[in-house]
Amino acid sequence: MAANFMLFFAFYVLTPLLPLYLSEHFGATKDMIGLVLSGYTITALLFRPFSGYFIDAFPRRMVLMVCFGAFAIFFAGYLAAATLLMFTIVRTLHGGPFGALTVANSTVAIDVLPSSRRTEGIGYYGLSNNLAMAIAPSIGIFVYHLTDSFTLLFWIAFIVALAGWLVDATVHIPQRDIVSSPKKLSLDRFFLLRGWLLGANMVAFGFCFGVLSNYLAIYGKEVLGITGHTGTFFMLCSIGLMLSRLQGAKALRQGRVTSNAGNGMCISLVGYTIFIMLPTFFPGSDALMWTGYYGCAILLGLGNGHLWPAFQNMTINVATNSQRGTANSTILVSWDLGMGLGILLGGVIAEHLGYSAAFWTVAAVNALGVATYFVATKDFFLRRNLNATVR
């Protein structure tokens, strides 16, 4: 958890300031900034399926330490990048070790958790992501306003990531049999075919968050009449995420992952629906509009916080022990694919039909994901579940 917190702290402490850095330091235009920063996500998405195979096929400690070491070193690359082209290359390549490391670290966390507490432990492990997401951007912005130094921020990210590598170096990983590489590699070594419907369901929920996270500010300004406060929205969303892990701990401890997932997606559906209908519910009332706006942030955090560990647990429990890395990469790739589709299609819909239509599409896709889960995905999991203590 400590290493995972440092991993995501190093990532999020720079995230809100990189567009400003590219604009001020290199004079990059808005479209160029988007192109430079998107390379990181694309590379992470490409690396994740292969990282699942490597974490299963090679000693996990070695894979983890190599990935974490590379992730830390790339922050030093930002300090050395003297041109926009060099920065673009470093940033794009940095997505590779990040994508592999998120799979490796979570897989090792599953390995070191006792089997009797694994379901609950995965939920608590996710708290470290949420805590980093809640505080790191604010700390980064505070340090920048205090010092006006991007160099200091890059050093902070590098040192924190290096500290995470040192923490992971102390983890004792149980011995296990290495998966022997088959003569012919199959798709199942890179994507868990036994969990394909769980992955498809996760694409729908990733789509919704992709639209929300990228178009929230402009939707708030153009449709809701709310300028700024996007940071506060996501801070409250992170608080909801953390509260959900504590609230859902008992259900996860008892192995009730299907009910936890169902509760989470229903809460998210309510949150998205209320958010989209805010102009209808509270026309002309600023106080109620603000209350609804921030209330939806907490609801969406609560929903995703219940949903994520439940789906991760379900995907892991339809995989054999030798496929835990593949299971982890499958759920992460599914979420990333949904996020990418949300960013792409959300922009296309907004361009031709407006931002209201884009967010109504979010509600429709979320409702489709909920319906798919209760009609098919829940039974799909229960038929393939390999863990009798999870239901």
C-alpha cells in the first residue's frame, strides 16, 4: 500500500501542471499539449496486456523491481529533456513502465495477502490510489505557487518514486511455480478469456468516467453555469472513494463481491443521472445547484469505490493462481479502453450534438452496464468462480 501510494503520488503530483509546463517552457499549443500527454496513456494501454504475461511467466519480484526502477528513472528524464521533442519521447515512453508497474504491484499485493483476507485486502489496497489522487495534485499546485519551480516538482516526483521502489524492495514474496512458456502463445496469456464479460462490463463504466473526467469543467461552465471548482469535485469524489472502501469492507471480508459490485454500480447510476438532470431539478437556484453538484461527486466516488475492488476480485477469482497477472492486466486494460472511448466519442458527440447529449450518453451507457451486470455478468462470474469463499 505504501509503495502504491508513492507510485500514484509521483504520477498525480505532476498531472495538473504538465499542460502549464509545456505551454510556458516550450510554447506548446493546446492541440500539441493534448498530443504530447496522450502518448503516456496509449503506451500504458499497449504495455498492460504484455505485463500481465511477464508477471505470470517470470519471477514477480524481478519484474516488479525492474518496472518500478524504470518508472522512477523516467522522472529524471523530464529534468534532462531540453526540447519539446525530447520531452514528448520521454513522456510517451514513461507510460510503458507505469502500465506494467500498476499490474505488477497489484499482483504482488494479492500474492502477499493471506487468502482468508484477500478479498477485503484488495479493497484496502485501493485506498492508497485514492489517497494519492486526493492530495497529490493539491500539493503539486501548492509547491508550484510557492516556488514557481517545475524542476523542484520533477525532483519531488523522482524522489517519491525512488522511495516507493525501496519500500517494495523490502516485501517478501512467497515462492511460486513459474508458468512455463508454451510453444505457441495464446491470446489467453495476454487477456483473460475466462473473464471477457467482466472486462466488457468494465469498458462501459470506464467510458462513463472518461467522459466525466475530461469534459466536466467545460460541461459545468456551458451547461450548469459553474465556473472552476473542478478540483473540489474530484477531491470530493476521492473522499467518496475512500469512504466506500471502509463502508464496503465488511461485505468484502465476507466474500460478498457480487452484492458489492451491484450496490456500487447502482449508486453510480443514481449519481450520473442526478448530475445530468441538475439543470432540470434546480433551475435558477444556485445553492441547490452547488449542493447537487458536490453531492453527485460523493455519490460517484462511493459507487466507483464499491465497484472497482469487486470487479477486480471477480476477475481474479475466475483466473487460476498462475494467471493473476493476466487477470489484473485484463481489468486495467478494460477500464483504460473504456476511458479512451469515452474521451474520443464524448468529444465527437459534444462537437455535433452538444455537451448535454454527451452526458446523457454517459447515463445511457452506465444504465446499459448495470443491466448487463444483473442480466448476464453476475451469473457469468458465479459459473466460473474458482473460489468457494467468494460469492
